[in-house]
Amino acid sequence: MHGKLDWDHRYTLMKHHTGTHVVNGALRRLFGEHIWQAGSQLGVTEARFDFAHYKPIADDEIKKIESIANEFVRQAVPIQKKVMERNDAEREHGFRLYQGGVPPGNLIRVLNLPGIDVEACGGTHLNNTKEIEKIRILKTERIQDGVNRITFAAGKMVDVYQKEENELYHRVTMLLAPVYPITLHENIAEQLHRAEKIFSVSSDQLEKTIQRFLKETAKKDKTPVPSLVDACNHLFNEWKNAQKQKKVVSSDAIERLQHDAFQIPGTAIKIVTGQCDADAITIAAAIISEPGYVAHIYDGKKLVSAASDNVEIDLRPLASEIGKLLGGSGGGKPKLTQCGGPNRDKINESLKTAKQLTIQQLKKHE
């Protein structure tokens, strides 16, 4: 049994290794002879191929590369492996042989996939491109100026990724279903890829991100949509609107907080402490736009402290102390800080402490 597993692993590695040559050939067929290998890494689950190219790979080019690579697989090209004298190999194939580096010695092993790729390569490979079965590009990225990376899977690993993809699609559509019933379920891979772009996350973060956006929008009414992409676009726009609403400061709320402010005896400085539903930074900024205020505002996520320009105070030590009380940390600029932590039950105590520490700090400047 162990022997079979070892062979399966080796065979999958061989598919990925031979697949790098096929992908290289597909890139050259699509973009031109300037394509040059810049590195590769082989694994049982996937392979990476780095190559020199003057621009990032566009989304529509990914499908073209994949299509050409799979056409090479279907052509069932016999793979030639031959040990040759260096001079003869260079004369026959040119210096493209050395894409993977220049091997030592006068005799070199040449791997030739006629019409696809040729390279001096000592690794283990398949005997025919048809043994690769299929190639699926999983990801492309620009890793440095002038160098792109393609991550791909070959053979049965394509089916493994397809299964995982289908399961992810099912989970996120079920997550969205109570508010975004989806009517069409086509082009799953493309739908997921575009959804990841909408939220600017990787596939492993998509489910959690959608969950968070649904929670933060608190959407209840149903909005039937054709596809996952439509659902994600609508959810993202709802979330943006919700964020804007949080930043809209009610003048009544500001007046109430200022009315309840504590004026330090013998000074013109007032301390505002309170909780609100809107963004705490926006609330605090509105309060300290007038002279003579120090504000400590909690919005359910963070406690923001801010001081008017004419108030001589450094709020950073306060943020650190209050952050500890909340079970977290804090910091920022002298007149604008944030702090927070998991101990939300201590927010009233924290606001009271903020007030006391503010008075102590201001007394130092008297």
C-alpha cells in the first residue's frame, strides 16, 4: 500500500514537472519567443512556474494559456529524453536549452517535447504529454518587475481543486441565499474568481468575508439575483452605503454629548465621554472642531480619544492604559488615539478612567 502511495505521489510530481514544460510552450505560443523561465517549484498538489514577461497576465489570457496547454496534452506528443554532448545539443537546439540553468559537464540530458519545449533537464518526466491528462491554471500573479508566476494543477489534482471549488461555491451561495437567492449557476470558477476580486480577498477568505459583510449590512429583505457576481456586487454596494451611514453624524447626538460634558473646574476645558452608533472618529472630530474639548467616544468597536487644537495634552499614554483595561492595546497621535479589546463589559469603567486620566494629564500642564 505504501509503495502504491509513493508511486502515486511520484507520478503526480512527474505530471507537474512535465506540465511546466507544456505551460512554458503554451506561453511562448501565445506571447512570443521572449518568454523565458525564471524558476519553478513542484509539489504533489500543484506546481509553480515563473517566467519573464513585460506585463502582468490579463484574465482573458489565462483561459488562452490553459487552452493551448491542454491542446498540447491532447496532441499526445511523445517526449524525447536523450543524453547529448553539449556542443551537439547547443547546435541542434540553441541556448534555450538553459532556461532552467546551465548544467555542469560535457554531457547533458536533453528533454524535448517537439513543437512545445526543449530544455536541459535532469528531472523525471512522463513519456507522452497525454499522460498529464489535463492542466488547470489556479492563479497568476506578478511577483516582481518583469516576472510573472503561474500556479497550476495537473491530472487528478485538477479534479481535487474542482471539487473544492464546487464545495466553496455551494457554501457561499447558501450563505447568501436568505437575502440573495441566485437563479443561475454557471461558470462556477469564473464566478468565484470575480467574487474574490470584488472583495479583494483570496478564495480561502471569501466565505468569512461574505459572512462579515452580511453581518455589517444587517440586510433582511430578499433580493433575487442571476449570479454570485451580482449578489456580491449588490452586497458590497450595500456595505459601502452602510459604512457611509455610520459616518453621518447627527447634530442632535453631538449637542447631547456636548451638553453632558464635564467642565474641569477653573478651566475652559470640557471632557466629553459617551457611546454612539456612528463612527467614533467622525463623532470625536465633530466635537473637537470647537476649542476647549477632549472627547472619549466608543462606537462598539473602538474607543477614540481626541483633543481640540488649543488643549495641551498627549493622549497616547491614556490610550495605552485604557486599552489594557479593555484587554487590548492602543496608540496613535498626541491628539488622536484609538484603543480597544475584547472586554466590552468594561467600557463604562474605561470611559470613567479616560475622564480621570485626562484630568490628571491636564493638571501636569497647569
